[in-house]
Amino acid sequence: ESLDQKVVRTVRAKYPNFSRSLAVLIPNGSRANLTPLVAAFEAATAVKIELFEVDTNGINAELMLDTMVDGRRYDVALPATFGLSDLILAQAVQPLDAFLQSYEPGDFRQDILFDIGDHSEGSTFGFQTDGDAYLMFYNNGMLNNADFQKAYQDQFGIDLSLPLTWTELDRQMAFFHDPDRGKFGGALFRTPQYLVWEWWLRLHGKGVWPLSPEMTPQISGDAGVSALEEMITATKHLVPGSDSRGIFENWERYGRGDIYANIGWGGTQKYLNGPKSNVRGQLSFGPTPGGQFGEKIVPMPYFNWGWNYVVSTASADPELAYLFCLFASSPTMSTRAV
């Protein structure tokens, strides 16, 4: 008997006449992932699921506010991982320890790749269901073009190859940026929600953490200012409109095929290799750039985002809410979601 089947058997036994819908708050863009799980859960149990979709950047605030006002309606939510600690401190989500001891196989969480966000203060609060590791995308039509390779070698005395430092990426974007000929150096985000990730990477690429070992803030030091100045300079070599495009608009624009570099994650890769993309099968990939320390080059692969199934403190049926989370996170169902 698989884990999802065990959950179904438990729900049938404990909730044979559940009269209301279980309310699940989800981020925009994930409905397609949840729909087959909801259909399977509803078909196998007497429990109905209602999905509430909100903006990706507002889901954590929506969940927190829901637990503070009358008319609380959410049982389960998929907030962003980086804000889970705030939700825990605000008592918007509840610990799952008692439930997982009763229902989860002992080795269930051993196979979860990014589980650090599920835990806080010695307790478990969620199921990491998705994780976005930033990576870089490069247009092969530019990168592997013999004329460009020769011109780059002639101009800089080095080969044109996948950049491993921000200095090299900035140089390559400047090299390819030629708006008069319809070519652009990059499509990196410059919207308020997303440009911060690149700035953190550039700061780390200089060998600097946000705080010193003595907990002294370092973001406004020389390295932080330099990282910001380099971002401002690099912005000159991005396709126009980079300061207003959200996630999906960025994918569509880069997918036209006239831009050299972009930053993204798994969802970006899915779109760029899909039927609407002109760069399908025409991309090279690399880690997000890092820095050079002496003779050593250190790339900075970066986990920046993710979503966690959590149980709201507003739920009138937290055990049932947990069981749905476990069902959705089971090997069979999570694979179906992907």
C-alpha cells in the first residue's frame, strides 16, 4: 500500500461525512499542479477541496492576515519558503509534529532535497514542495557563433565561453548588446521584487555575507555599494522593459531569441523549451556567476525560492488539513503534480 493510499484510507475512516470544503490557498501559476491532486483526493474520499489563487508575491501576507481577522477561511496554504519563519512567529501556521509522528513513515523526509525551510525552533511546520535554484541561460546562436567568438578573442584576448564570474558576464552582455541590429545583452530582472536576488549574488560573489561574524551589517559597505554600481552599469545592456516585466513576461520576451543571457530557474527552463519559445533546444546553461579570489573562481549556485504546504492556525480541522498535505507530498502524487 502506497503512502497516498494509506492517507485515503485514514481520511475515509475519520471523515466519512465531511460537510464543508477544505480551503487551500495557492500562489498564482500553481493551479495546474494542484488540480490533478485535488481530483484524485476528491475521487477517493468524501472531502471536497476548494483552491484560492492569489498573487505569488502576496500569498504570505494573505495567509498571515487571514489568521488575524474574522471569517477565517484557509485550512492549507502554499506560502513562499523564505517567509515561513515570519508566519511561524506570527502564529499563522501550526507545528505538525504530533501529526507526522502518527502518520509519516520514518524515512519519509529523508528524500526531500530542500527541507531546511520546513523546520524552525525544533518543530516541523511544512512540506517543501518546490524549490527554485537560480541558473543562467545563454543563447547558443550568439555564444557559439564563429564570428562572435573571433571578435571576442580579438577584443579581449580570451575565449568566449560560459561566464563564471559577474565581471565576465557583464563584459559578455556589453559585447552582444547592439539594439540597432536587434540584439540585446541580457534580460535579467530589474523589477523591485526580483532584482534583489541578483544583488545578493553579486554581493556574495565579492566574498561578503550580509552580516559579519560579529553580526555587524555589511550590505552597505564597499562590497555592497560596488555590487549595486555594477548592477546599474549592467542595466545599460539589458533589453528595454526589464524594469517592468514579471516572471511570465520575462520568459516570453527572452523566448523570442534575440537576447544573449537570462537568469531563471526550473520554470524558466520549462517555458524556454516549450512550443511557444524560439530558443527551444538552442540554449546553454550555467551556474549563476560568482567571484574570483586569487586564482580560484567560485560560482554561486543559489536557492532563492520555494513553496511549502502548511496548515493554517485558522483551520477548524487541522488534522484533515495535514492529511491532505501529506497526500499531496507523497511520492505518487507529488510526481503527478510535476
